[in-house]
Amino acid sequence: MFGTYFYNETIKRCVSVFGTMFNNIQYKKVKSDGTVLTSPIVPLSYGPKQKFLDRIAEEANLSDRNRSAISLPRMAFELTGFEYDTQRQQNKLIRSIKSSGESDGKRGFQYAPAPYNLNFTLSILTKNMNDALQIVEQILPYFQPEYTVTMKMVDDMSDNRDVPIVLNGVNFTDDYEGSFEDRRIIEYTLDFTMKTYFFGPIYTGNIIKAVQERTFIGDGNDAFTTTQISGAGLVKEVKHYEPAFAEQANAVSNSSTVTFASAINAKISVGDRVFGTGNSTEPTISSIASNKLSMVLGQNITISADTKLKFVGSVDPSDSFVIAEDVTFFDDGAIDIYAEGNTTDYQINVTNSGSGNRYTYNGTQQFTFSFVRGATYRFFQEDSSNASHPLRLSTTSNGTHGGGAEYTTGVSYNGTPGQSDAWTEITVASDAPNQLYYYCKNHSGMGGVINITG
């Protein structure tokens, strides 16, 4: 099930760090006049204290002069167990990112480590009380109740962690019973907990160096209506941060052919959406030259030299650095909370139910729209049914067919109705009337009402 080999030497590092803290402790033999006779370093070994106690018990008589007794004082430490620490648990999807070794275009990362407590025991064995007290008092002041060390957890990562080592308690025994030939053993036992982490394997992923943010409110290009907001109070906004390849293009003047000074990334492919052209809708790639120095887009564009274009669609969507944010939140019913500063799009077509042609939105003929001052709205007339039915605005019902005039404040047009990228757009002015009317420039009776608030 697991199958990916890795070995970060975590336990080995922890044992080494723990032992190193106590490898330079001294004790002194002092005469009554204060003269220091010796000040040796206390020997330190990894292993259970019982091993040393058993050897002392088995070799109590060393009069054959061929073997020497174990010298005291000495210290022994050992790792006695592990336990998972739920108090330090983190989100398992948090990542630590490697900061070096990116020349191959990839970056290493690890998921959040598992927090574990390692239990250690330090045993101090002496044959007189003064030696024991000297050793113990050189240790206790540093633990209040923990002493923190900084450890490099994994060699190939830049993550250094502060690891607390907690002193849980001190136990004391004095084995003085027995005959005069028996050796006296004074023992202090210190119990510690090291709060460390176990890391998993290092994964690699492609480095995303460019990203294109796109925001969708509502369903596709259709925004929520006032009725929908008032009824449900629920607005869904999806922000998708898509990885993109960025390339600098040469100047283009109203042409669909784009050239580049150097070959573009080989992963850019036909069908990718192109951002940064300045067009109202992003064109897609129709073809790419074999030498990767030029391409043909689905629309004409005009850009200056060295314009950075971003190509979205060819980066592997399973790449570990792709981020998608899906946010659902409640709205108080005021459309301007989310509509202001955004362009709200409506797809318009023309239908005839027997009483003549009518502009239709979302299945409803002569739909009543609700706009907010300061916001921008766009009526798309790309459907072929819009041919010869250019949409216009007026302060009079039925527009020029009803004796009124065309309303042009903040209004712009693009394309030919019935063809791609044809639309009428209005940015509602702060002094716009409370009601406008949309109508067909060529035919009477096709339009409806636009209510304006805010």
C-alpha cells in the first residue's frame, strides 16, 4: 500500500541530539582545603541502566587483577517508547517547500509531518552522594520544564524545527544494603519527552511561474437576478487560479498571426485560451508553427512589442500546485454588493411565440432586468436569431418606435448581431433614470423594461 522508499533518519537524529546534551558533564574531587584533585568528564553510553547494574553485581570480586570494575560515576540513556501527540496535529495537506535544487524546473515538497513524543530515560550511577548531586545539579536548571533545541529534520529540505525536550520527573534510589564487600550504587533516573516530528517522502512538482485568475459569479456567464438573490440569499463565487505559460510576443496590428522572438514552451497547444490580448473575450489558439515561433489565433488582436501573453489550458490539471477556490456565501439581497465593478453578461436571443419576434433571456420573453448604478452590463447577441435585430436603449418605452430617442450615456456596441462577439454594453451612470427600456433598432414591439436602483 505504501511502497515509496524513504529514510529521513529521524530516530537516529533524535537519539544523537539527546545524547549530545549530556556528553560534557563533569564532576570534581575536592580536598577539604578546596584543592581540586580531578575533574573528569562523566562517561556517557547508550543502553539500559540494568546492563551496567548486572555487570557490577556479577563481578563484585575483582581480586584476580585481570579485569577492572566498571568505573562510577557514569551515565546511560535509552529511548523507551513513542506516542502520537494529538495536541500538535496539523492539517495533513500543509506542505513544506524545498528552497533549492530547482534547476530542473521542479520543486520538492513534503506534506505536514506526524507529531510524535519520544520518551527517553537518563540514568546517573554513582558510588557516593556528592558525585551524584554534582551531576544532577548541572542538568536540572536548564529544564523549566523544557529545553528547546533546533533540529534540521530532513537533509534535502530547508525546514528546521524547534524541538522541546521536557523533563517529566526525577527518581532517586540508594542501594546501600548488603555486606561490606558489596558496592554501594546511588542512582538518579530522569525521564524526558522529546516533541519531534516524522516526515514522509519528498515529492516533486512542476514550478508554476505564471497564473491567470478568473472569477465566475452565478452560473457561467449568467449573473444572479434580484429575484433569485431575494428568494434564496445565496451567492456562489468561484475563483479559479489556473497555471499558465507566459511568453513575450512581438507587435501585432489587427491580425490573428502572432510571432515570438524565441520558441515558445513546447507544452502550449492548440485550443489554449490566450490572456493579455486586450480583447473583450480571450481568443484561442487555432494553430502553432512547427518551429514554435508563431501561432494563429481565432481572433484578430493588436498588441505592442514585448507584450506578455499567458496561455491557459495545457498545464497538467493534476499538478500539485494548481489552486482552485470555491466560495459560497450569503448576500443581503442588494445586488450592488457583488455586481459593482464587474461586468454582468446576459445571453440574448429572439423568439416568436405567435405574436411576433421578442427579445428573450433565460427562456422569458421581454424579460424585466434590474440594474444598479455604477455597474456594467452586457447584452450578448451572438445567437443567430439576433440577425438584423440590433438592441438599443431608450428612456421611452419601445424607443424610437414609441416617439423617443436612443439613450447613449455609458453605452457602447461591438460586432454584428447574430455573429460572434456581438454585444451592447452599458455602464449605468450615477444620474441614470430609474427606468430604461431596451428595444430593437429595426423592429417595433420586441423589447422590455430595465429597472435601475442604487
